[in-house]
Amino acid sequence: KATVSVLYWLHEIKEKVKRPQKMFPSLSAIETEIDRFSDSFSVGLIVGGTLTLVVCLFFEAMWLRRDKPVPLHYKEVAPVWAYEANAWIAGIWTPVGLVYGVWDSWLAGADMWDVINMKTGFDVFVFGALFGIMLKDFLLFYKTPDLILLAHHLVVMTISVVLCFFTPIHAVRLCTLCALITEMGSACYCIYIAYQQITLYKYGMTISNAFFVTAIYLWCASNLQTYPELSQMAAVPTASLAIGRQVILHMEIRREQRLSALKKID
């Protein structure tokens, strides 16, 4: 059975290669999108990267000035001030972007399918800002690399570029709103690291991951007919990102339970 399955799978690949299919948008279509949205993406990248870098350096200076103690059992690669800074960054800009995105979608019309398929300068600005935020982390912590963080950032940066410049990609506005909700989950993680708020992290991250997985399903479903290979390829890393975030949440909850048990013993 296994041999037959493999042979059938190879036959399907061979037939797909024979048939003229669009695996990805054409180069001319991508160039058109770059001409339309490169300015918005660049502004988002500069604003997101520069402002968050300044905020992080400010929090670093405040930590050095106050000489704040490191929390007990702290195990993260990045210093505490980085998580505190990112908690404030994501906690402020993501709700503002989410409110504006919903308001802008509402003004666009009553057709829900048209709304989730929108792609304007606002959407490209958001993904450009996410790209800049990821670059900021590379600049700050290149001396202490972390493979999990590296994989996370590379996936986010790749998704940002694909949604901005590959066309016709559907459900971009849906992905924009979902990305902002996902970043709110990241803010909950940073709050947990900086302020030891496990309850907010547990519920906030779970809710954001649920929205994330739902958006992945809708995005793949809306693009499956146009670019089936692209949809299937995109589903794997994005779903892995959501699953990985939830697995890390579970590990942190178990860790907190062990620490609580040790405290009771002491």
C-alpha cells in the first residue's frame, strides 16, 4: 500500500508538471504591485523599525539607570527590558491599527467578501512595520542568536512580503487584522516575561492563535483555486507558527506550575 501511494503521488506530480499551471503570480504582476505599494511598505518599515528601536533603547537606558533586578528563574536570551519595551510597543500600536482597520473596512461597504479582500496602503504599511520590527530585533540581538526566534522572524518577514507584493492574493485585509490580533498575543507573552502575568498570557495568546488559525484557513480557501501550490506552501509555515506559539505557552504554564510547587516545598 505504501509503495502504491508513493507511486500515485509521483504520478500526480508528473501530471501537474505537464499541465500549464500558475504556481505563483507572474513577474509582471509582482512588479506592478511593487510599483503600487513600495512606498507604503518602505514607510511602514522605516517607521516600525526606527520607532521601536528608539523605544527599546529608551527602556534599556531606564533599566540601567534604575538598576532593576532580574526576575527570579529568568531564562530568556534577550534582556528583560526588551520584553518590557515590546509589550508597550505592541500593546499600543496594535489596538490602534486594529480599530483603524475595522473602521476603514466598514467604510468600504457592506459586502463582507469585498472587505476581507481589500488591500490598500494601510495593509501594506502594517506588514512593512512588522518587517521593520523584525529587523530591529536582528540589529539589537545579533550577538545572542536564538534559533526559535530566528525562525519566527523569518516566517513573519516572508509572509509580510508575500501579502504585500504577490497578486492577486485574496483576503489581505483579513490577514492584516489577524496579524494585529496575533501581535496582541505577542504583547501578552512580553507582559508575562516582563511582569510575570501568566493569566493574561494564557488567555490572550490562546485567543490570538485561534484567530490566527481561522485566518489561515480562510486565506488558503480563498486562494486555493487561483494558486493552489502557493496556498499549500503558505499553510505549512503559518500553521506551524501558530502551533509553535501554543506549544511554547503550554511549556511556560508547566514551568510556572513546577516553580509554584518548588515554592510550596520551600
